[in-house]
Amino acid sequence: MYACTAFGGPQVHIAMMVKTFAQKRKDVTEEELMEYNAFCQILPGPSSSQTVFLIAYRRGGVPLALLTLLIWILPATLLMALFSFLLIYLDAQKLQEQLFSFVKPMSLGFIIYAAIKMMQKSVKHIATWSIMLGSLITTVYIKSPWVFPSIIIAAGIISNFSDKRIPGENPSHFKVNWNILWVFFGLFATAGILSEWARLNHWEHRRAFNLFENFYRFGSIVFGGGQALIPMMLYQFVSRPQTPWINQSQLLTGYGMLQAVPGPVFSICTFVGGIAMSTYGPIWQIIGCLTATLGVFLPSTLLLLFLFPLYQNLKKYVVIFRSIEGINAAIVGIVWASGIVLFQETAMHLELATIIVAGLTFSILYFTKIPAPFVVLGWLLLGWATHL
């Protein structure tokens, strides 16, 4: 249910996670959820998908985490793959104006709810208030994907000036599993070699090898969420090749369709992979969707499996322990900033309706026990009903 109703991007996903996994299901505490999300913000790749992975990892280890990740990305990737086939028949703008007309203001309500709940837990004194406000202002005014990891690192450094001490025992010796890191770099090198070999030898379906290398590289280096992928894909698939794999209009249409799809923003890669391979026929188009999806989600998963156990041990040291307080406050600022930006975008179109829908959404989440997915479904049905 969560994977099918998580509209609105990473900040709204976090709000739904607080409501669903922390408050209702008790899979994690709100503090743990914020810590996981903060950790994922300093890594490349899809932060909300990584946070879902860590929630499941805490409950059932690697097998449950991998299964949960698959379930989480499945609805979005299936829809985006379908859109790559039906592109010529769909009017993405009309779809957003009808069924999804209340999704953006609803998302604003979710973001306000998440920010308030997180602020109650993490912003308690002058230092954390200052970090939160500094994070908010920086995120609103600096439009760069590097702003997120930069804010997280800066907040961690600033909060180390506190005298907060670690409770409990000293950290014990920890054995690092280097094999996962070797797999990560091994795949990176192998993908690059095969992609270049396929290009030089003019393999008939070399584009599939090129696609995997491209998206594996994107998943390894992209900070700032799926929005940061758009300029990279414009250069890689539209501007750079002598014969573009996808035209600019198709890419931007796919991004428009993405606004009407629940789940990770990185599912745009599934759409691009399908369009890029469509010239070879429907079977290869399906292969393109699968190749792009695997390529972009695999590196961040491998990095999580390597780095998270390492982080769990390192946070027992005073430097890391002190950093968590500042990092959590910075995350609250980022969430507030995303709400401000979303309001600026949405208010231009809906004005009073934006405030009403956002206010109702926040009130339902804060004062009732109605599950978040049902709130989303209610606004979707109302959007459909108002355009009958």
C-alpha cells in the first residue's frame, strides 16, 4: 500500500514513513528513522529508497531489505515502463490536471506534518535551532545537488563543538566486510570495459551495455535526488550522441509523467531506458527498462550494505555521536525548505485551494489515526471526481 501511494518525492516519503513505520507499525523509532535518512543524505543515489531499505534491514537483515526494496520500486518502475510504450497515446499534462490535481498541495501538508514531528524530536536548544534555520535558508537559495551532503557534513562538524558525551561502553573492534566494496568497484570497472568494447566492436545491441554503464555511473555519483539526473541524462542521451537515443521532448514528457507516479523519483531511469532501446523492438525495450532500473539502483544498494554496518560501529565514537544531533536538525531544515519551495510552485496555480488542501491534509495526519495511504487515495479520488 505504501509503495502505491507514496506521491510527492523524498520529503513526502519521509512524512509517510514517520506516520506508517514509526508511529503505526513501530518498525523503527522516529529518532532512528531520522538518523537513517540523515545517513542516506550523504550518500549518492535515491535517499527515500535507501531509507526504506534500512528500515527493513533493521527488522530482518539483508534478505528482507532486498525484498522490501524490490516491492518499493516495483509500482513506479512498472508504470514508467508502461509509459515508455504508451507515450504517443498519453497526454501527461491532462493526466496531472485531472486525477492528480490535488497531489502537490496534499504533498505540502505531508511535508508540514513531517517537519513539525521531526522538529519536536530534534530541535531543542539554540544550537539546533540555528542549524535548522541555516539549513533551511541554504537549501532554499542554493540550487545545487551538492547542497544536501554539504549541509549534512557542516551540521555534523558544528555540533561537535558541544560537550555531549556518549553513554554506555566504549566501541569494540569491528571487522569491515571489504568484499561488498570490491563488488561495487568491480561492477563499475566491468561495466565500463564492456560498454567501451561493445562500442568499438560495433555490437548489434551495444546500446544495452552502454545503458547499464551510464546508469550504474549515475547511481554511483548522483547527489540531490532524481531531479539531478535530468541534466545528466540530457547531456548523455540527447546532446552527446551523434544520433540521440531520446529527444528532449520525450525526456521532459517522461519527467512530467513522473509527477503522477508514486514511489522513487529515480524510476525516471526506467522510462529513459525503455525509450532508448525502443528502436530495436518491444523485447529490447523491456530489456532497456530492466537494464536502466538495475543499473541505477544497484550501486546505492551495494554502498549501503558496505557503509551502514561500518557507520553503526563508528557512531559509537564521540565525534560521530555528537554529529548526529546537528545532522538531525539539518534534516528538519531541509524538509521545511522543500515545503517552502513546493508552496511557491503550487500557490501560483491553486492559490486558496493550496492552503485548504494542505491544511486539511496536515490536520488529518496530526489529529487523527487515519493511515497515510488512505489520505492519498482520498485526494486522488476527489481530483478524479471534480473533473468528471
